Amino acid sequence: MTTEIELRLTVNGAPASGRVEPRVSLADFLREHLELTGTHIGCEHGVCGACTVIVDGASARGCLMFAVQAEGAKVTTVEGLAKDGILTPLQEAFRRHHALQCGFCTPGFLTTATALLAENPDPTPDEVRDAISGNLCRCTGYIGIVEAILDAAKRMKNGGAQ
């Protein structure tokens, strides 16, 4: 006998709900129930960072968190970063610095960096490297990613000028 639990939360600024089994991960709920497929599932052990989302302002591994743990939470996925089709300074910086290749890891890097810049708007290169150390990319080096995050921080500090 399977018991489903009613889940209510806010995702990308909009109310969301669904009935889930207690063992369903937040990443699976976002992908399968809400069809937000930007949250990628890689290792399913919290190691690769592809499933990173923002939960109540902090980055969190969607594969390690049960969906029911997000009851009442505010969750932001990569789909919720751009507003009205306008990319954030961070997303623009990733484009400008060629900080992505295949794109599989990119949503996790973007959500991780978004949470970092909200907490620390002027990080040092070492702080950026530390913040993204749990996100793995197999296609490119991390230089462009670090440069993009630092560039975004600088532009956001100067009023978001592109």
C-alpha cells in the first residue's frame, strides 16, 4: 500500500502542489510532476550538483531532498531565474564568457551561483571556487565559469549593466 502526501510549495514565484509518495525526491517532483526539466539528475548521490535548486534562498541538492521536505518552501529552479524572457546578469555572463558547453551542468552552476551572489554579492575568486566546488562539469574547465560569476557580481554591483 502506497501512501501519498499532499505537497504545497511555491516554485519560481507561483503556487504549486501535488500528491507524492514520501520517497519522491524534490528533483523528481520538479521534473515529473511540474515538468520543470531544467533541474537535471546526474549522479543521484548529491555529488555532481546538476540537480541544484534554491530552497528558501539557499542552494540545495534536489536529488538528496525529499519533495515533502519542501512543504511550504519557496523553490527556484533554473527556469525561474530569467524574468519575462530577460536573462539575469549571471546568465548573460555565462553566455559572454562561454561558461557552458553541453549545458547539462549549467542549471546547477547557475542556481548555485545565484544563491552565492545573493548571500555574498562581492565574492573573491577563491570564494567562487569554493561555492561551485560541488558542481561538476566534464566538458569544460572552470575558468570561464569562475570568470562569469565574478563578472556578474561586478556588473550587478554597478547596477546590472550588461
